[in-house]
Amino acid sequence: NLRSAWTIVLAHLPLLSLCFLLPRSTEKCDEPLASPLPHTAFTSSSVFSNGYAPGYAKLNRRGGAGGWSPLDSDHYQWLQVDLGSRKQVSAIATQGRYSSSDWTTQYRLLYSDTGRNWKPYHQDGNIWAFSGNSNSESSVRHELQQGIVARFLRLVPLDWSEEGRIGLRIEVYGCAYWADVINFDGQGVISYRFKKMKIIKDVIALRFKSSESEGVILHGEGQQGDYITLELHKAKLLLNQYGSILGHTSVTTGSLLDDNHWHSVVIERYRRNVNFTLDRHTQHFRTNGEFDHLDLDYELSFGGMPYSGKPVGGGRKNFKGCMESINYNGDNITDLARRKKLDMSSFRNLTFSCVETHTFPVFFNATSFLQLPGRANHNAVSVGFQFRTWNSDGLLLFSNLDDGTLEVSLEDGKITLPLFPFHSKQNPSKVTGSGLNDGQWHAIRLVAKENFAMLTIDGEEASAVRSTTPLTITTGGTYHLGAIYEPSCEAYKHLGRSSDSYWIDPDGSGPLGPFKVNCNMTEDKVWTTVVNNLPAKTPVTGSSRERRTVLQVNYSASMDQVISHSR
């Protein structure tokens, strides 16, 4: 499976003590945010019955059945709260369902501005798992080491009471959050003019979010040739600084920053010492050259290169996305823009709210997948998607066909498409592309029909691979993205699946292909039945001692596959 990885640069030696996510009030940010909300602000994946509705999931309340419980206690459940507007969240507390055996012992926290594009809460560089409850009444509270700003929160239970089922009551603590927001359309640039002076100390701070991997966030230059540019480049943050006296310095930090989530940036410069901070992770460096200030002439541009003067390294794209809380040496740039104190004539339609994108990425970890419905019993497949990863190997697409499987995999950074019959790993595969695990978005387009299959990467005809091997396709009903075959029926039961036919692959990525079995999960012990090609209760006639009848039986698995499963 595919996992997206982040590159995090850690450093020390802060030059200034700053914080740009605090509310305007000096009071402690610890107000209860969830309990005052109406029932309609709470939603969930499912409900055990009416009395267990998510609206009853408020800390210390006893309404309904005393809290939320889903229809099934498995790893596909979640409880969500809409805070009504973006809030700064500082802590979260949980309880089990009142006077019951239902509680949650471990959970994850996701957050979002829109309720569609979710980001998991990280701590210590990892997606964090919070410890929950050990009974139905005690409240367990966690302070968030990394404070978050979000409108929507989602709790995903990871484990729960052995005596009962998933049960939750929650409270969210925090305070109001407000910031001036500017929507950059990829065309407009904000020009900020200031008094020319030799500044030996600079502080630039802002927050941004974008779904684009390229774009200039800010730029300033002087007639002597000095300049500073902060930009997104290949979804990383690149800071270029140049002083006319042998002083070019280029520093990169972060990765996968085109995820349409907010990221915080602070650049602190004192003479040649610079702290470059992205999302609280600081890289400290000294600039090259023999200068202790940048000779900039009057103006900084935000959102792109200036329209007047010669651009540096032409051809750069303007920033497309949202910025908020832009601050340069104490001046609130976003507030000045709102009050029309800056030059914004290049904007076609200036908006002081964030225009959300219509598409958003889905993140897969080592065990997750996305299941989408498809059209069954058709003789053609047409599917397209984009992916990005740092992993060199993983299954991108999988679907059961009427006889066999369809899969598109990443192997050693290349795309492989097995030829028909798809379920046999012994057959040759079509391979195309290279270095596709570079963290950048790549587009896949697959068309397969009778006696023809074509796979294209990034829309380039040169990358297309075609197969004219005789094949017949009859589609199944579902497509799995980011998925992989489970090794046994027991593994499917652990995922909460019910009795059905499944493809299993006991040796994983080994040489043996997957095969189809029937999984009976109605008892404590799971039964696996290898399928043969005979109809049920096939009669055998005409056999005698003198002349025996031979009946050919073909099974869905070879002896090697069966032995591999039984180990």
C-alpha cells in the first residue's frame, strides 16, 4: 500500500519568540466548544438506534441512551462535530456511554475546514493515537501539544471495551479564531510599498494553503540586484535570498505542501542569521556572502512576481490558493489589503474569503483503502486517477473481475499491469514509467476491453503501453484504490467483513498468485473453502468396478497455494 511521507527539518536557536496562532483575546483558550452546540452539529458513520444518536455524545450528559454508539463496532466508525466556524482547538476530552459497558480505549483525531478534506492530528512526527477510557464515567482529557485551527473535528475509534461496544461522549476545548484571509486566483499580486532603509532585522510571517505544487508566495528585489523569493516548488517550500556581494542562499523545507491544508511560515532574519520555520519545525542557517542586510527598493509583492521591473528567473507561476495573517515587520498586510491601502489592481476578482477547491486528496496509510462502486458485467474498463507517494512499491488499483482480477501496481517506482489472465502472477506484465515515487502527482489512465488494453501516465503518448494479447473482460462490482489482497479469511473477518467470496493471497508479494475462496464467518472459527468448477451436488453416474467414471475437477487454487495458506 501507498503511504505519503513528509520531510521535516528540525533545528534550534530561535532568534525571536513569536506565536501567530493566538486569538486576539489574552484570556486562556479553554472554553467548552462542543456542549453548547445543537444536536444537528453532531454526525456519525452510523447509529445503533435512535437513543444512541451522535447528538447525545456530550460530556457528562445523560440524554437518550447516554451517548453515541454506532451500529457496528469496527474500525470504520467515526463521530464528527461541526463547531460552526473555524475555532482554535486546545484540548479534547472523552467519556464512555453513561452507565454502560461501552467506551472507547483509543482513537485518532482528524480535522478539516470543509468537512471533506481531512488531516490527521500529528504529534512527535506521527499520526497520533490518543488513549481513551477504561470505564463509562471517568473523563480523560488531552491537551493538544500542536494546537489546531479547524471547523470540523472527527474522532475515529481504534479500540474499545472488550465487555461492550464503541461508546463516546466528548468535549472540545478552545476559543474563537479570526484572521484576515485573501484568496489568490493565480493572477493577482499584492504590492506592499515601504520606506527604503537598510534593515538588519526582518520578520515575515503568514499562513497559506494551496492545491498547486508551484507558485510564488512573496518576492522583493532591489536595483542593486538583491532579492528574496519564497515559493512553492515541487510542493516544497523554497527560500531564495541573494545579496549583491557573493550572497546567494537557497534553502528548501517541507514536502507535499499542495494538500490544501493550512501551513504556517515564519522567516526571521538578523544580519546573516536566519530561522526558516514551517509548521513549527525550524531550520537555522547563515546566509552566504559578506552583507548584513538586503537592499530592497520600497516594495514586496505577495502572490507572485511584480509586474514592473525585471523578474528573477522568469516563467514562475503566481500563487493560487489562500493566505491569511500576512505580517511583515509588524505591518498586517492582509488587514491593509482589506482596507484598500495596498495596490491590488492586478486582481480580476479580489475575495476576502477562501474559495475551496472542488477536488481534494485522499490519504492512505499501510492498511487503508477506498472502495468505489462500479458497473458489473460489462466488457470494458475505463478508469483514471492521480496518485503521489514516496514509496517505491504498492498496489494502486484492484478489482475482482468475473474470472480473475485487475490490478495496477507500483513496483520499483514503475507502473506494472499484468496481462490476462490477470489473476496469474506467472504471466508477463507491461511496465512503464520510472521514478514515479518522487512525491509529485502523476495521472494514470487505463482502458481495457476485448483484445485491447492501454495504460497512459501523465497524459503522455510516449508513456502509453498497449496490449493486443487475446483477452476477455467481464467487470465486477467494486474497485479498490490503495488496497491489497488480505492473506486469509481470518484477516477479512478482522476487518469486519461478513461471510462471502474473497480473493486471498497467503504469500503476499511472493511468487504465488491470489486465489478465490469462500469465507464462512458465522462461527467463532473461520472456515475457508477452496472453490471448484462443479455445480453443487453434481451427480456421478455410470460408474462400476469394471468401468470407472472419471470426473475432472478444477479448483480455484493450486496445491502450492493451498499449502502456503495452511502454513
